[in-house]
Amino acid sequence: MQTIWITGGSSGIGYATAKEFLSNGWQVIISSSNNEKLEAAKKKLSKNKNSNLLHIITCDISLKKNVYDTIDYIENKIGKI
């Protein structure tokens, strides 16, 4: 199974991209620095038949340590990006 991490996945192009990959059976991780928006996106995407493949992670990509920690978490707990 292929895994993709989409930053800014709670709205706009990121959300649309996540929806498309999820529909095609990919394991999708969306992140944003705003946890409330992530939860709202997860709720909307839960209607997708592959919603069990969706993961959300709060990550501020302007902080280098957050990015490295998120990559480590994804690759150790979810799958290789």
C-alpha cells in the first residue's frame, strides 16, 4: 500500500488532493498546524469508503523539528512515505 503525507491537507488544494488519493486506496496522512481544521476535514473525509486509511497529524511545517518528528512518526507507526 502506498502512503502519502499532505501538508495543508485540512482545506483547499491539500484537502482535494487527500480526497482523491483516499478514493484511490492510498494511505493518506494530512497535517496542518490547526488541529480544529484537521478534525473537521477528517469528519468530512470519513464519508469516503476508504476512510480507515486516513490519518491526521498536527504539524507546523515552519518548525524543522516538527517536520522531522512527523516524518519519524509516520515512517515508524504508519508506513514509508
